[in-house]
Amino acid sequence: DSKNIQTVLKTFHPDWIINAAAYTDVDGAEDNEKLAFKVNADGPYYLAKAAQEIGAKLVHVSTDYVFDGTKKEPYTETDQPNPLQVYGKSKLEGETLIQETGVPGIIIRTSWLYGSYGNNFVKTILRLADEKDEIQVVDDQIGSPTYVGDLAEAILELLSKHTFHHLELLHYSNEGG
């Protein structure tokens, strides 16, 4: 809701806005395309526009799902996105709309987030390991699980050590795949 966003931001007038909200049900996005685009594209756009109006900077958390996964080595910030599913397309649209506003800050792409809350791969595997003697998982994906606490610390470190006068695109994940 762009009007509510404007009201809240004008009331609090933050220096930085960190947008970690997203519609993250990758499979569900296929059946709820309109909702996925509202949350992952329109919402970040409204935040970026409102931030620009009050002189705030924006951190937007995005995803490696903006890529098609065919590259054999890690993706870099200069690689051309090519999302294959609605979730990735909606997140890429959010990035594009944010960039169009000219708001300064960071779009940070990350991968395979896990933590104590919400559904994630690590929690699912641990739960299944407790419940079953044998579990099956796909073996056609390579990724680097990223702890949400580490991502949060990286974002805070970036904000404390750098002045962002324009929008930068960065990738962050824990070491691994």
C-alpha cells in the first residue's frame, strides 16, 4: 500500500530502510503470480519511491533465483539474469523497478537462506532426519546455504563502513557451493 508506506516513512523519516519482506513460496508463486508480483515487485518499488522522496537509502534483499542456474561457477553481479519461474521473475522485476527510481542503497542477492524461523531447507532436512531412517532430496541443484544472522551482520557492516550515493548490486552468501 503505497500511501501507508509514505505515511510511515514521513512519520519516522529513517536514514535507511531495510526491505527483507518477500513472497518466498517458490512453488506457490506459480499459482499465485499476481500476489508474488505485488509483494516482490510492487512493494519494493513503493518503498524505493517513498525512500527517494524523503532522502532515505534502501537495502533490498533479493535472490539468486533471478538466474537460471545453468552457469557452472558462482554467479557474479555482472551476469545477466534469466529467471525461470514466477518467483525469480517477480524478484527481478522488483530489482528493476527499484533501479528505475534512482534511490541510493543496495540490492543484495543471496541464496538458500536459513534460520530459526520460517520454512527453509536446513530445517526441513533436520526434521526429516529425526522422522525417517532414509530421506530423498534432489541432487540437481548446487547452492550455498546462507545463515540469516550472517546476512544481517554483513548488511550492517556494509551500512557502517560505506556511504552509498547510488544504488549498488551485491551478492552475498556463506562459503560453499
